Amino acid sequence: MRIAPFYFFSAVILTQHLAAQESANFPTIGEIVRVDPLLDELIASDSRIEVLASGFDWSEGPVWIPRDGGFLLFSDVPQNTIFKWQPGKGISTYMKPSGYTGVGSYSSEPGSNGLTLNPDGQLVFCEHGDRRVSVMVWGEGKRTLADNWEGKWFNSPNDVVCHSNGDVYFTDPPYGLPNREPDDKHGYGGCGVFRIAKTGKVSLLTDEMTRPNGIVLSPDEKTLYVAQSDSKAPIIRAFDLKDDSTLTNSRIFYDASSEYGKRKGSPDGMTIDAQGNLFATGPGGVHVISPEGKLLGRIDTGEATANCCWGDDGSVLYLTADMYLCRVQTKTMGKPW
């Protein structure tokens, strides 16, 4: 989700910018703020926030693809484009259109947003403009996984995570709609967290969150975390995932209210390491939160930071932050998708 206006530079300038950098050191931005000594076990004291590319309108939804030597895909939602970044090669356009295939203008954020891989290694998309969750087999076209619940359209699927059993969990705020409010004409009139079963059945798991956004599962897949990008309640909720794949024990896991408005950004996309530490975007950048909900530190980009994911061998954290694509080398490990 984009929360403020951002800058736009052409893809040509962006590509030239990267080509010049591939044989040089990457520039850095921001700082890593240490709130608790435990952060030293996760991020080294000399780690930096490297800028791999710039010039995007609003970068989102990164996912590491372990094919063809490994590369990163990420969305630029307003540009209706998915970009590709590959070590040694830089930036290229991977897919356009990425989330809206209609004729003419639709909204200010029509493209794809969250991206992930399912257990079969296929690419899963949240598409704002086409109001659906889709999947693509490599070398083939997309097919729709779901575009409605009980005949009522989704708003604009935002972020997504896949369970090892093949179930797909996603959030559905209204940020991709023309008026950025829930659709009560064709849709269900709210903002939900949904599950698409491997059978194709769609279930509304909860509609208690006003603006559900980032979503991730704990390493043991027993807890579902959902971020809420609401200025009145900028929080992350945790839910226990029952054996029947429904949710219970809703609770506030982390509250970013004390930081909201002091730094750019709001709770948005997130990822998790193998130890259960949450790397969650929020005011200032990425908040590193222990499994107990304690803030250990922040990767402060100085920009509104939308999302993050693991890549390479699982120890590199990639960040999409406003007009930037960044990375941080860590001492921990996460699943690279």
C-alpha cells in the first residue's frame, strides 16, 4: 500500500543507473538502530542498507526466485509493472501489465502487489486492478485462483503467503480501488483476510481488521501474523491457526502507535526468520521484533518501506522502500520466498 505521494523516474534512467553500479560499490541509505543487544545476533554491527536500484514510483511485494541463478521480482504498483533484479545484470522489466489488464485508466494503484511462491514453485500474484489472486506456471500464462467470495468481488488483494499444504492466505484492503474505500456495490463491503484452499474453496477468515495488509506465517505454521495499515491503529495482529485452517485467539502482537507519524511509513509487508523473529515494515523502515513481541531494533531506511523478503542463501534481506530497492546482509536465515 502507498501512503503518500512519491517520485517517478523513467525505467531507462533506472537501468543506466544500475549498469553503472554493477562494477562498483552500492550506495547506502539510512541506519540500523539497535534497541536491544539481541539484535547483534541477527544483524552485524557493520551491516549497511545498500541501494540496488532507484527510480520507482512505489516498489512492493519482493520475492526471491531460485531459478536461472537466482533473481528478485518485485512490483511497482502504480506503474502496473513487475521488475526483475539479478546480481551482475541489474534491472529489467519482467511483466507489464502486472495487475490490471483492462482498457484505459482504473486507479492510481492498478498493478500487482504481493508476490510469493507456492509449494510447487509457481509464482502467486495479488492483483489490484483485476481484483484477484492468480498463479503462473513458469513459461506459461496466468490463471485465476480466486476473484470473489460467495459471488462478491474482492477489493484489491494486497499481500499473500502460502502454507506448505498448498493453502493460500491473503489480505484484501481497498487501496487499489479508484476511491480507496471498500466496495459495497459489487463486493462484500469490508476488508478481509481470506484463505484459498488447495481445493479452490474461498473462506473469509476474519473481517475484524480495518486495513489488513502484510501477512506471514510463523516457521511452524501455527501462527498467522497480519499487519494493519490504519493510522488510528497501526498494529500487527497474531492469530492461532487451527487444524481446520480457521483462526482463533486474535491478539495484538505489536503496536507501532508510539512511532506512527514520527517517521515515514506504517505497518505493511513483513517476513520472518527461522527463529521466529519478525522483520516487519513500519514507521521508519523495518522493525525487527522477537517472537515474544519485543522490539529489538529497526532497519531505518528513512523512507516509507513497503515490504521485505529473504533472498540469495536466505541470509540477505531485500527491502522495497518507496523509490528504492535495497538489501541488508544479516546473520540470521529465512525462507527465501
